[in-house]
Amino acid sequence: MNSFEARPLSVAAAKAAVKNDPAAFVAAEEARYREAVETVAAAIHDGKDGRRFVLLSGPSSSGKTTTAGLLRAALAAKGTVTHVLSLDDFYLGEGKAPLLPDGRPDYESIDALNLPLLQMCLTELVQKGETALPQFDFSARRPKAERVPLCLEADAAVIIEGIHAFNPCLGAYLPSEMTTRLFIDTLSRFSNENGVWLSRRDLRLVRRIVRDDRFRASPFSHTMGMWPQVTRGETLYLFPYAKTADLVIDTVFAFEPCLFRSFLLPLLAAVPPNDPYAETAKRLTGLLTVFPPLAAELLPQDSMLHEFIG
């Protein structure tokens, strides 16, 4: 097992580390994640000549955005100019996504993206080294009128980030010899003497609830109402292609349940008993209260977890 694959994490060990030396605990976990990013950057930098494309995929709240930014910086430090292309900018917009059986839009489907435009941009980048990328206005829920020019240097890298990055609809337009596939996810689980205590999916849900509350003005019940559609989309459109990854990073920090406890427990306490997701709030409360609190001030300024707590 290398340093950036899944680890068995112990609830008892996390509690002891927070009690004994929380600053050292945070520093060690942050260093582990940085080592993973640096290792991936070295593999990409050393493994291919000329222009290269990094397909970065992972489920919701796995840390794709921050990881893409840190990988870009790590590659730049090695002399590789790197650009980030977000698949979210290719959304068709409100009212144009395919529909689920219940009539709701399926924004997780790859058909919610402007595939002809995406394929044209990828083809232009491969053949000419330049294109004009769309921008999506999430406030207005539609593409912006202006497109942003992108011109690649001779040995530049492009990180293509999104849940559909591994989909064959993209791969068909990118030569395999120019492509590296990076998969990130919360791969480690927290266990106690009775087995799994905090699952990989529950940890991502904790991250998403906190992020949605702090950045998207989305209350707990709204996030929970969307969660089944999100996980359905991952099962259909993401995980079937995960095994094609060349490189993998586990984005779990062993201290993060202790960190998120202080942010999430007040939100869960405010959920009324008649809320349709009251039982989920109660279950998550039980999972987090066993962890001691950890001060957010111990996080470095560029920690990936600021993506969720600000």
C-alpha cells in the first residue's frame, strides 16, 4: 500500500491523536496529502513528452477542485505550464438536461453537458493547441455569452476536471499516449471495535452538507433532497469507469470528523423532528459526537478542507 491509497482508520486513534497533539496530527495528515499530490505531479511530468491531458475524476465532495489547483501548482513548480478545464462549464443550462422518470432534470447525466462543443474543444486542443472555452453562470443557470481563449504551450498540461472526465465520450477525442487518468475519492473508512463507524459515502455527505450551508445557502433538507440523485449519478456515470484510473489519491484526512463536528452538529440540532430527514440528522449526530472537536485554526491556509469550511 502506498502513501496515497486507502488506509484503515481508527476512531480511537483519532481521538487519542487530537487529545495528545492536535497540531502534529493535522500537520502529519496535511503532509501525507501533499505527498500524494507531489507524487502524482512527478508521474505526470516525467511520464509523457509534449502536451499532455490529465483527466481528473471523482465523486461529489471528494476534493476535485482543490486537488486540481494544487496539482496545477505542483506541475508548474516542475516547469510544466498547466491549465484547468472544468467540465461544469459545459453544462447546457436550466431546462435543457435530460429528465429522470419522475420528471426532474438529471444534471448528473453526461447528456446535461454540451457534448458537441466539448468534443470540438478537445479536438482543437489536440490538433491545434488552442480553442475557446465556454463559461457557465451558475447564478443565472445558463452559459455566458463570452468564451475564453486557451492557447497551449508546446509542453503544457491540461487538467480536465469533473465527474465525467473518464467517460469514453471524452477519451475518444484524446490520444491515449497524451492522457493520464487520476481518480480521487474518500477511500478510507473510520472503524471501531464493532466494524465500520463512518463510511466513505457518509464522510462525503458530511463535507457536502457543511459546504452547501456555508457557500451555497442550501439548508440541510435541500442537500439531503438532492443527495439520492447525486449518488445515483455517481453509480451510473462515474464509478463504472473508476477502474480505468492510472493514478489514485485518497483525500481522507484522519482528523476531519473532529474538524467537521463543530460545523455540522449545530446544523443537525436545528433540524425539526417532523423534517423528512430528521432520522438522518439523528444518525449523523450519533456518528460525529464520538469524535472530539478540533479547532479549524490548526488547518494551514491552503488545506484542501477549506474547500468545505471556507
